Amino acid sequence: MSKIQNLQSAQGVAKYSGSYRMEGTLESILITLKPELDRKDLIILSALEKVKYGKIYTELYAIATGETIEQMQSIEQKLQNKGLQLLS
């Protein structure tokens, strides 16, 4: 489960998430997630492309941010709808 902590930053709340996974190359993921990245709703700290069973996917370590917990939950839902999966 993810931890929630307050940060002293422009956005008042940050959710630290372990790892995410999304099907596709890093380049295609950056295009798909561009609106969230531009708004800094999602900050990618590291990324690694892998091939498994003939499919390319990218594992990300990232932070989802928002001003309120409700906003963060909404952002997470949008990211999941785009194919981003939280790894346990």
C-alpha cells in the first residue's frame, strides 16, 4: 500500500508510490502521459523498459502529486484509465 505524506512544496500533498508498470516503450508512455507530466501530477523518478512474453512494457518509479487527497485519487484514477498499473 502507498504512503501519504505532506511535503513543503508548491503542491501540498504527495503520494509516494512504489513502482508502476505500463505497456509500451518509454517514448510512447511519455506521449500518453504528457498532460499529467506537464501539470506535474506525475513525476517520474526512474524508468526501465523490459520485454516479457514478446510485449514491451516500461516500469516506472514515480510520485503522484496533488493539492488534496481527493485530487490525488482522481489523478490516480485517470492514470489507471490510461493503462498505468500500480505494482505491489
